[in-house]
Amino acid sequence: MKKILGRVDIVDFPKLNLEQVAVKIDTGAYTSAIHCSKIIEHNGQLICTFESTGHSNFKSEPIFFDEFTLTDVKSSNGCKENRYKIKSEVIFFGKTYKINLTLSTRDDMKFPVLIGRQFLNKKFLVDVNLENQSFKSMIHEHCSSF
């Protein structure tokens, strides 16, 4: 049975050393995107710094990726952008899922991460009247264990 997500949530990205990150569930976007403040391609590696002035807990040391690709993404303004894409993991409802993330500059956006249809497909349903369903379930589970 598919879990129901709301329009926003708070999740962890363990491989990126990011915890309690605010994400926007965006059924209008095909790909998922994450804010990356600094990207360096060097000796076949991608070096990424995940840091945002608007989101205090969105901060990690530089992370190295041996595997990455470039992909064309049509942004919300209709323009095509060529972006780096990485494979990572995200935790929803206490379960770890593999996720493809395109790297983008989202510092001026309300949410540092967009979760798109490619990830949501066959896993979740979205009810736009709800918020933080995964986060609330983790708090409830954590409080019940005491």
C-alpha cells in the first residue's frame, strides 16, 4: 500500500550528511532537485557543498561523487538547463529509498529540495491538504518507544 505524503515534508539524506531538511513535494516536476552551493568537477570526481543561508540545518562538508551524469532539465520558467545528476538516498517514513537528484541553485527558494514525480511514482500518493506526514510519523514512532 502506498504511503500518503503532503505538499511538504522534513526528511533526511544520510549519504549527504543532511538531517531534517525541508522538502517540497512537487508533482509538477519530473526530476528531483537539491540545492548545491558549490560544484567542482576535478579529476573525474564531482565535489559538492550543500549549504544554504536560508536553511540553517542545510549544511554539510564537501561530498565527493565518483558517479554523476549531466542531464537536461526544463525549469519552471520553461528554460532548459544542463545540470549534474547524482544518486543518493532519502528517508521517508523511516525507510531509506534511492533517489536521483539534479544539482541546482535554490538559495532564493523557500525549500532547498524538490521531490519530483520520477521519485514519487509507484511509492507515494500526494494529498495537497496535508503536511509533514513522514516527519510526523517519525516523531510519533519515536515518542511511542519511550
